Amino acid sequence: MLHDLLYVAGRLAAGDPDPALVGILRRAYQPDGTLEVYGVCREPVISANGYAGVVTHLVAADGRRLSFGDVKPGGPERARDCARAVTEMGAVAVNHAVLARGGLRITGTTVSPDGRLGAGKGVRASPLIETDWATGPLAELFARPLAEVVTAQLAADDPEDPSRAGTALVGGDLVVVGAVGDQVLARELAPATDAGPERAPVPDGPVIRLAPAGSHPMLAHVANLRRLASRPGLRIRVVGRLDPDRASTLRPLAVGPVPGAATTLRLPTDWHGRADLGYDEIQGSHLPPRDPAAMTEPVLALDADAVAESPLWRVRRLVELAVSGGRRAVVEAARGEGTGLTGPLRRAGFTTAATVASALADESDRRGRDAFGRRTDPDPDRYAWAWLATTAHLAATERELIRSSWDCRGSAPAVRP
């Protein structure tokens, strides 16, 4: 990413002594003694650079989030076929479908700093009894409100790997309210109480969008979400990943029934209370009967997308134009808009965004003169710093808007950075 490249280069040029700036070639695996791990779900992997496979997400008895993967060169077929494939973990043969619904007691294992389990020759393991999401360490996935978890994730940047912010798994209990396009619309259920199993949605909570984690036709994400959307009023327990670029959006990886709820999923016994959305196909028999009252109720109005509806798109267009077209393209665009660039930003309260965008436009048009009055080439460093300041502010502001979209009041407050 150009922003990261310029940011690191600028700090190094300024003599910043932070060792993280020079990077890390490889995160070494460290011995971790004996571990008890419990499966959460499987996630298909199809990368743009020719790798494919499956990653099984795990929770250790001490609460740590771990994973074990089988990702190698290959195409979508490999991601599909790995669903029930056997992978070697040292001297142990691990079936991902079994591990995702069961557990292992592992000795001699190694773990990377980002939670990946090693598969060295010294690894030994024995199976643990299958567990569901409602018991043991897996229940901790659903112990906190989504807004609280999301806020913590968006605030916790990893200085060694900023791209990992917001990528940890989250869990929550939701009620389906409808659909728009390929997204399921849902609201979070209030915490469990003694009032009864059919919990009501969080008062004035945001409409949560469940978007497919993968759209490849060999995987079942889109078809499964379509089936879930067909039952407004359905209570579902969801494990997924925050989409850090879209307002109140989750990318679900697995779903299960809400404990104690009547209008919830009815999954086969051998699924052990969860369906991996990329692999398991939810059928009509897994859903409760249609509720005519729920079907005739109007779909709840969507909250405004805090990012898409804000005038920040003007700033994003400017920074993208600076990369694709250069400084002259920025000058022409800024001249064409005039006050149309900064006026809407200031009226919406984005005063700093208006300031940095104006500074970028002004710097793009700046040309110096030598002692004889002849025009000289502009200083590229000043232009680069102006672009970097605009991009950094834009990213921080959009992240705050996304965080506010999860606020329990259901509406994004005015942001005045």
C-alpha cells in the first residue's frame, strides 16, 4: 500500500529508531507445551496469488484464539476439497471437518505470534469430546455485546502488522429482519435474562449487514445467506469477522442455533450445533416453519451507511486521482470543483478533512521559480507529505465512522475530527 510505503520511508528518513519500521522477515514459531484446543469453524481460503485451502479456527482452554491451516498452491477446487481432507500435524492425521466440531489435546506443538499452530514432527495429539458453542471456552465468543467487541478491535492496531486490525473472530446472537441484495439484515439480541428464551433485539440497535465471506460458486456462502434471509424472525448465533471498510457489516463464517430459542436453526446432530457457511449447505428442513406474521411485517429501514453517505468520497477521489493521474490531475479536479470540494465537507463538520484536501490541491499546483524567474520543478517531498497527511486523516476518519455505526443508539454521531 502506497500510504504505508511513504509513511515508513518518511519515518526512517527522519531517523525514527522504532525497530518495527525495518520489518520482520518471518514470525518464528515458539514451543508451547501442552494445549487443549476446541474447534470453532472452518474457513475456505481462495487467494488472488494462487493459493487455496482451508483454515480451522480454534479456541484454547486458556482463551487464546488459534488456527490450523492447510493452504497451498491451488485453485478453488482445492479450497472445496480440503473441507474434509486429512492434514498431517506432526505424527497426527487431522480431519478439518472433525477438528472444527471437536477438539485436541496437543503436546510438543509450536505456535506463531499470530496464533497459527505448527505441524512439526514432534507433535502428538489425542481427541477431546465434541463441544458446542454454548459451553466451555467457546462460550466466551458470545459473552460481550458486539458494539463493545468491535470498538476494541478497531482501536487495537498491531504495530507490526496494521492490516490485522479488525480481523479477529467475533460472535453474537442475532435476529434476521430481511435482506437487501446478497446481504442478510439482522439486529443483535439483548443479553440473556430470566425473562424467557425469545430475547428481543437491542433497543434502537443498528441494523447489521451479514455479507458473504466468499462469493465463489464452488462455496456455499451466498446460497446459505439467501436461505437465512428467507426466514425473518429467525434467531441465529453467528461467528464471523468484522468488515473494517463498511458500516455495521459482518462477514459470517458459521452459524448455529441460539440456546433456548424456539425460532432458531434445527441442525443435524452430527453438525454439533454449527454450520460452516462455506461448506455446509443449510436446507429448508434446518429452518423453522415460516411465520406469516414475520413475513408480512415490513423490513426495517436501513440505517444510513455512515461512510457511503458522507462527503468523504470527495477526499477519497482526490487521493486516488493523485496516484492514478499525478499532481496535474489533482489540480484540474480541484479547479473543476472549486468550493464544491471543501464546502460540503465543512458543512458536514469534516473541517480537518477540508483543510488537508485543500492543502493537497494547493501543493499539487505549486511551482517554484529560480533566481532568474524561470519556473522550476516542484519539490516532490512536499507533495508526497501532503498526500500522506490527507490519506492518513481519511483512513482514521472512516474508521471512526465505522466504529460509530455499531453504537447501540443505532445512529452515527456527528464526527468533527
